[in-house]
Amino acid sequence: MKILRVNMSSLTTTFEDLPEDMIAMGGRGLSAKILTAEVPPDTDPLAPEAKLVIAGGPLAGTLAPSCGRISVGAKSPLTMGIKEANAGGPAGQKLDRLGIRAICNWPNASVAHRLLYLAINDEHDSHKLSALRALIRVAPLRDDRSNTERLELLKTAMKMATRDDEPCPPAALTE
């Protein structure tokens, strides 16, 4: 079985083998294990480092009744703990047939300058707003840029935020 990693910033995916200690896990347990292992406890649930995990159970691809459910887990902004919801339907079976036990996101700052360009130059206001929101999410992520460069990019984005409902900078920048 595999974990499908999805990078919504660069629109790329990668597969990794499900770790041996997670083979028998699924659903809520697998979501919690991934979140506990990959998201530091003090991470803001709305910060770029936060993750969303969609996981099927270990019996999802079998004929066992009620085992085709999927679990969606993330860190809760309300409780700051790991929260989970689940749903029925064919999604769990379809993921299992593809050899996927979990889908998990990871953010990437490599698209920050492309987002800045779109936030400034796109002809549609709704596209500009979406690009600006995404830029504010990825600008502080660690990559090969210096802290000063990351901060300047975020300052530029925040100067562009002209409406009261624009997003605030994530807590990750206060480190």
C-alpha cells in the first residue's frame, strides 16, 4: 500500500510506501499517526505546515461490510487537537483498488513568485484574490530563500490585501 502525497502549490504528486508500522492501520488511526508524526504539536491548524489526511481502512478493498469508509483528519482550530470525520460510499474501495491507503498534502514555497505575478496581473479579481491568499499561505514556508526574503515577500502580499476579509499572515513567521 502507498501514501499519495499531493502538493497543491506545485500541482505535483508522489507516492511513498506505507511504513511497516502503519500497514494494519487505517482511517482515524492512520490519520492520527501521520498527523502526530508530521505536524509539530504547536503548529497553528491554519498554518502552511498543517496537514489534511484522507485515509481508508485496511479492509476497504474487501467484501467486509461497512469497511469501505474513509476518514478525513486534521488539526482542529477549535481544540488544537487532532480531529477526524468519516464518510461512507465507494471512495475507500476505489482508493484501495489503486493501492492507496492515504492521501496527504504538503505545501511548497516554489510557486510563491508565480502566485505574486498572478495576484498583481491576472485579469479576474477572483483569481487575484485566490492567488493572494495562496501566496500568503506559502510565502513564509522554508526553502532556499533567506528569512529576510521570505519576510519581504509576505510584506508585499500583505500590502496588496486591501479588504478586511483578507487572510492574516500565518503564525509560522513569528519564529
